Amino acid sequence: MFSYLFNPHLRIQVTHFIVIFVLLVNIMFFTENQISLLLQFVLIIAVVLHHRDDMNLKKSFDEVETKFREDSNIFDRNNVVSESDLNGDITYVNAKFCEISGYTKEELLGKPHSIFRSPDTPENFYKELWDTLKRGESFHGVFKNIKKDGTAFWMDSSISPIRKNNKIIAYKAIRFDVTAELLAKDILRHERDEKVSLLKQQGKRFEFVINSSRDGFWDFDVLKQVFYLSDGWKKRLGFDADEEITYLKYLALIPNDYRFEHHQAMHDMLDEFSNDLEYVHFRIRYPLVTKRGERLLIEDVGDAFFNDKNQPTRITGFHRDITEQERQNKIIASQNRVAAMGEMIGNIAHQWRQPIGAINNALNNLEFDIELEDLTEIKAETFLETSKKVKSYTAHLSKTIDDFRKISSDEKVKTHFLIKDVIDAAYEIVLDEYNKHQISFIVSTEGECTCEFIGYERELLQVLLNILNNAKDILIEKNIATPTVTVGLFKNEKHVCVTVHDNGGGIHEDIIEKIFDPYFTTKHESVGTGIGLYMSKKIITEHFGGKLYIENDKDGAKFYISIPKPI
């Protein structure tokens, strides 16, 4: 009975059956008129068709209702929904609302929405909310709320009026939980702020380091033609603090005689770029004259960057003031040259003793023959033989002077030479000193080494002489029983290597790392200045692009001079 009263579809079905039943009874027992019978049959058919349509409509309605219920369940599972009366008191919440807030439905119904309000939200936010709703409009915003357990959560909410008969009767809110997104954004914002702060601090430190250094930072944007000099370097060059600097203004500080050389060096550097590189490193030296007239020697070190069309876009680097360094190098070189000259004078004195003595002996013999015999009875061959001996000995003296002049000359001329010839020249110079102290001198070569070098032959000879003299001194100092120095010459695919090996017991491990330092020496100040090995290493590395290093073995110290093969 109750299902009949509250189910409209059932009422319609029952009504259809009653009408059909009444019409059939009326046809069978009460109606005799044929037309009336026909009309009643048509009415029965209409009722049956109406019943069929109603059943089909009910089926479609049930399908739509099922689909709506499924969609509603999905919506409820993923969205927070609530309704409130005109005063803002809660009249409905879905399960998702309870799950998010931590309250039960019973705890929420009848309570105002302010139960969730965060004290961090300003009052004017809620004033704007109610002003908008009372105008009959929808309000959208992100609310910070407080759960039952006191933790915060954020809801992206859309609140709209519910109308009945064109009158607002309640409000409905649909919300999305955006807590995770906002917390993630807050973390990212915090990390970004920390990084920005760190970058600012590092930038200040970098700026301080650049401006407090004697070195100068520079940058040239080739595309925009913007040139930058660090403030400290700008001041060092004599520019005003607010003066705009262009690349041409900077180039004007380079003396005319060197400006083209600088331009050519930069041009050659850019030409080295290949497609597989992102940048090209360069190192250029040139003089500058500041606006105050001070002359500086600059080492320009930096990188040039290129775009995907192989065009230079930016050139940046450091200007290093090496004026004082170069002055010190010249002083050291001069001191080294004086020390080397002292060593050479000693070697020359030893080399001259034998030929001078031989000349003296030849002339004494001739005088003795003249005193014993008449001049007319002495054979001409005797005079000629004595003359040849004197000429031979004086030629040897002259050659020694030439060798000395070459070693001590300031003139640096690149020549073609073989390393074997340099070793032979060094051998001839130190031979007398080695023989005097009975030091064996051995030259050992591995295979043919006929690479012809183009470079400063005399400087390489000076390096060899310095190492050979050091070896001689250590052998004499330690009074080695069978003193021996072995010079080796060998090559590999890329380098030619010269070794100088003595049997003096080696260099103490405490000082072996220091022997190439300037002014470091174990000799008495009257014997050495400690600049020989420093300058020797400088010559090998800077003038030959090679390496000079030392190792100890069971017999003594072994110096290695490694020079790249000529291309």
C-alpha cells in the first residue's frame, strides 16, 4: 500500500491495468453498440501503448538515475561538498569533507563554517565573500582552514547561491584540496629565496674579490657591443667610476706598436674555433699604458664563446698585471746568468790551462834548440811544426771564447739544432773539470734520434750545463769512490727525453720537492745562488713547452728533460 502511494511508476501501472480491466468488462457485458465497442478497443490499445511507453521511459530514467548516482559518487569521493543556510550554518557535508577536516558529520551539522577559519586569514577576505554572495553572485577563492587536530589545510573553493522561486534559500560550496600543491610551491619558493639570497651573497663576495684584486675582470658582449670592466680594474687603468667604457677605449690604452699584434692574436684565437667546441681558451701578453701614464705588462687570460652558427657571442677573461713578476724574472735571469758566467769562467780557465801550457812548452823547446844550435842549422820543418802546434792551440782557445760568448749572450735567436749536438757541446765544455776530478762521463742513446728542433739552442745548453755542474759538485762533496755521470737520450711517439743521472746517492726526500724553487740551495752562498734549477725549469717549460723533473733511484739523482717532438 505504501509503495503504491510513494511510487509514481507503480501507480501509473496499476491505473493502466484497472482501465483495461474496466473496458474489457464493459465490452463483454454492457456494450452492444458496435461503434462503441470499436472505440473501447481503440482505447484499450492506446492504454497498452501508453503503458509500453511508460515502461520504456522508466527504463531510460533508471539508466540515467544509475549513471547520475555513479557520477555523484565519483564526485563525492574526489571533491569536498557542503551546504549552508543563509546564516552560514552547515546543513550538509559529504564524506570527503569529513575526511579532510577530521570532524564527523554529527559534529559539523548546525555549526558555522567559521569553525575551520584560520586566524591567518584577514577579515576583509570574508567580508568580500559575503558581499559577493549577497549580491547573488558566486565567489571563488583559496581558503586556509584548520583541521580538528590543529593542522592547516588549504581549499580551492567555489561558493554559489541556491535559488528557489528566484529567491536565495541557501549556499552550496564545492572545494578542492590544494594543500599538497601549495606546500610544494611554498617549499620551492623558500628554496628559491634561499638560492637567490645565496647568489646575492656570492655575488657580493665575487664582486669584492674582483674589485680588491690587482687583476681585472672584463667582459665583451660581441652581439650587443657592450664592454665591461670591473670597478677596481677600471680605477687602476685611470678611468672615472661613472665613465662609460667601450672596447675601442680599452684598445686605445695599448701602444700603437702592439695594437695590431693584439688584434692579430685575438683573430687567430677565434680562428681556432671548431664545431665540436663551445668555447676557445686564450692567453695573450701585451703592454698597456694607463690614462695616468703608468706602463703595465698584461697577461690576458679568458674564453671566447660561440653560438650555433659558429659566431663569437661573448669574450670574457682576466687581465693580470705581471709587471712586477716580469721585473723579478729579469732579476732572477740576470742573477742566473752571472752565476752561469762564473761557472763558465771556471770551465774556461780549466780548458785554457792545457793549451796555454802546450804553447809555452812548444816555444820553450824552440828557444832551447836555438840556444844549443845555430839558427842556420835548425831545420825549417822544426819551425813549421812548432807554428802548427801554436796555431792549433790558439784555435782551441778562440773556440772556447766563442762558446763562452754564445752561452752568456742576451740575444735570443731561434736556430735549427739536434739535441745530440747540444749534449756533445756540453760534454766538451765540462770535460776538463770532469777529468780533473776523475768523474766518468757516459753518453747513452737508444736508437737514432735525428729530430731537428727549432728553438733556443744556447738556453738548452745552459740547462744541461747547470745540471752537469750540480752533479759534479755533489759527487765532489760526497767524495764518491767511482764518480759517474750518465747522460741518456731516447724518444717515444711524442717526446724526446734527455736524462742526467749521477751516482751521488740522491737528494734527501725532505728537500727534493723544493729544488726548483727560486733561491733554494744547499750550497754555501759563495758557491751558488739557488736560481739555476728554477731558471732551468722555466726555460724548459716556457721556451720548449716541455717538462723538467727529478727522481731518486738506488744510485743517485736522475733529472729528466722531456721536450715535445717538432710537428
